[in-house]
Amino acid sequence: MPLSMGDIDAVCDLVNDLCGICLDSSKSYLIESRLGQLVEDHGCTSYEDLVRKVRLGADSGLKRKVVDAITTNETLFFRDQYMFEALRHKALPELIDAKEKTAYPTRLRIWSAACSTGQEPYSLAITLSELIPDIHRWDIQILGTDISDKVVAKASRGWYAKHEIERGMSPERLQKYFSPEENGWRIRDEIRSLVSFQRQNLLEPFGMSARYDMVFCRNVAIYFTREVRRDLFHRLAATMIPDGYLFVGAQEFLADVGPNFTPQHHCRGTFYRPNMRVPSYV
């Protein structure tokens, strides 16, 4: 079904309202390829008709299908290796050292936002297990969230097909942290137990009681407007401990978010510490 300008405007407004992704007329091919089947399956006369049905809210499942269709779930294990090097050699050792001076020296809280099908939080759990010899004695909670119910369900299952495993997972880690199952691979319980998953729309209030030592929000805010990006990262910072670490995508730079978002570069990776208190020498 061909797209009219009215269709494009209606879909772009809907997608922006639902998940903050900023589309325009240059993305008409994406709208057709992602939503065309939904238009047909739900008997809509046009894309505007699909938008109308979603906004009426009579079919909550249709709203979820639009979100699932339009959001990009591109991910892989240990994506952007230099980020994991910065985590392994700088951020995590610093955090562990700082924890020794607190009342809870073995407690870590990590949030992987927009985690898609779970490769990032599981990669983080594997990294922690490799760096902390007595990890079974630690109180570690890694939360993975995504706007899509479909990918949250897949992440929770912890099962990956061969082609998904081959993207970023070394043979050594595969043998150590996964078990073969159903022509694929399932993450082992000792890693799976470190991670939980839930649905979270980053445009909505977080409603989380935890204060996170580290937050990973990578390769999602690039699709947002400047105003939405600023609001998102300030709200993310509010969920973090005073000297927590914020990791963003390789193409995401927070210079326009505020002066407290100053990048720190290590091992070719970059992270931010937006709540860190700066010593005063006055």
C-alpha cells in the first residue's frame, strides 16, 4: 500500500509519541517495510487508519506490535570491544576499590537500558564473572530493560541461535558460559542468575528504587531529538550513585547535555560520571 504525506506525518508523530524515535519523510521505505504487513493484517485502509486504531487504544496488542516492528533490535555479544576494555581495565576496578570503603563492599547494581535481546547484560555478567573470582559471594544485580515485550521475553529465555552466538562470542567463552540446547545455546544458570529483565519505555518515568553503580544506555538516544536526549540522560543520571559510571554508544556524544557530562577516555572507550563531586579548592 503506497504512503501518502498524511500517512508519513501520522506515523512519524505516533512513533515519536510511543518511543521517542524521530522519523521523517526520508524514512518512508522503513515505514512501509516495517508496518505494511500490520496495515494489511488489521484490515486498515491506510497507514493513517492504522495510527487511528493505535491511538484509540481498543487493541493494546496492536500498539505493542507497532513498537516491536519499528524499533531496531540490532545487537551482539561484547559489542564495541573497546568499551568492554574500558570497563574491564578502568571503570570496574575503580568501582570495586571505591566499594571497599562503603557499608556494602560486595554489592553492585548495573542497568542495561534498551538492551534488546539481552546480549549486552549477559556480556556484562560474563565480564564480572571473569574479574571477580568469588563472585558467588557478591550481591550483584544486572537489570536489562527494553521497550519491546517480544525482545524482553527472548532475553529472559537466554537462548540464542548459532548465528546470534557467532556475533561476538568467542569459542572459549561459548564453551564456558553456555550449554547446547535445541540447535542453539543457552546461557548457564550461574550467569543467568545475575541478570533480570523487564519492560521499560525510556520516555516514561523509571519508577526504580535502586541506585545504580553503572548505567549502559547505548545506541538508542541517537534516534531521539536533542530535547528528548537531554531529558533522558539527566533522568538516567538521577538513578545513579554519586560517583557512578554512564556508558553510551560509540557515536553518541553528550557535550550538549550539560557541563557535568564530561567524557573520560580510557582504552579507546569513553564513559561519563555525571554525578561525581568535583573537589573544591576555594
